[in-house]
Amino acid sequence: MDFFNQAKAVRMRNVHDKYLAADEDEETVTQDRNGSDKRARWTVEPVRGSFEVIRLRSCYGNYLTASNERFLLGATGRKVVLSKPSRLDSSVEWEPVRDGSKMKLKTRYGNLLRANGGLPPWRNSVTHDTPHVSESFLWDVDIVEILVGTATPAPAPVATPPPHRRPSYTSVSRSSSDRSEEELTMSPPKSEGRIIYYHIADEEGHVEDESAVGYALTFKGNTVEQLTQALQEETSIDDFVVCTRNPLNGKLFPIRLQLPPNSGTMHVVLVPSSSS
């Protein structure tokens, strides 16, 4: 639970390399490979009076809900849906349970959030089911926005997964789900390289919500070429220009020369090469 105490918003990736997502109908919970979509972003809400239980609110303002409706007749799994009850009850409450480097989400009645695979209608469906040995209950939880306290130093920046992650690539940085609880509560690492915060622009060069923390990775190199290669591996995007904002006029311009010699944090924007 300490992990979620530091998170304002998260993304959750399952064994199928898909993200927990809110469907556009604002009722269905599904799985999607696009981790950059707003539908894969879940706002973490603590439950008053409990340090162990949270709610997860979708981009549409409704909550991840464990319903009592069976997914299929004769099956044990029950539907997980989006709802916004007039009175928030236990159906929208989830208890995070750590399992190694991954997480399970448990309902107040002991069922676990499950990402189903296989053929339709199971494919891309999400249910809650009685616990048993299965990787379908395991989730990599990535912090996409950190809850910054007012009285204590900000926690160490957490590397989050980029959109369109390839299942087979090896990332330069570790996702937040691979970091231990101790690492998440320590001050920023001293010798692991500099922290690179990055946003990804669209084809028009626009960046959605650039005021947010953005994605992050730990980078040990010194050159723009090395940084570009690391970001290509991290994002699975090949054709972009690494840019930064001019502090005087706020405009984006490409980084062409060496990176600053110190190991200070950098903020960059990945702009598609086709963008004007």
C-alpha cells in the first residue's frame, strides 16, 4: 500500500502486455495495448479511515467496480465495470497486495482483479474471481503522476512505461513496478545517472498536459545520440527529434549538441520528425 500512497495516478499492465482501460461507453472495463491513452490512466483515491484500501477513478470520473453479475453463466468470474454510485460503497474499494515485483488488487470480499485472455468473449475482458494460481491476477503498476507532499521531500522520480511498449525489448530504465518499496521511498539515486522527464508530442507538435510530471527514465550517457537511442528503446518509437523548450519564449527547439555536463534532471519533448 505504501506504493499507492505516493501515487496520484497509475497505469496497470497485465501478463498479456495490455493495460487496464476504461471503455469509451463509460461502462465497460477492458484491456488495451496503448498505455498512452487517457483511458489507461487511473486516479488513485484513498478511502477515508483505511490505510489499506483505495479507489481507482477513470478518466470519465467513474470508478473501477466489482459487480455481482456473472461474466458468463456457469463461470466463477464476475464482471468488473465502471460505475459512479450516489454513495460510494465497498464495490468500488480495492486492497493492493504485493506479490514480488507485481501487484494484485483484492475486493473487500476476497476476489482478485483478473485480466482474461483467450478467445472471445474472454479476450480483453476483465473480471474479479476467486484466488488461485494464475498470472492473470498479476499487474505491473506504473506511477504516471506522483502525489507530492507539502511537508516532506518529494520521493525519488519513478520511471514509467512508454506508449506502445514492445514485449521483447529491454529498457534502459526500470518501470516503477520493478522498483522495491525501499527504492520508491528513498531520495533520488546518487550514482544511477540523470533523470530524464519526457513528453511525447503529436503529429502537430502539441503536447497534452505538459504541466504533469510525464514519463521518466534514468539515463547514464552523455550525448544526444545516446539519449535518442535510449528513448527509442524506451518508447518503441523510431522517428522523432529530442527537443527542449527555450526558457525565454517557450518554443521547442532540437537538442543538437552535447547534453549539459552535470547530472541534473532534464525535461525533453519527443517531436515526430514529420511534424512541422
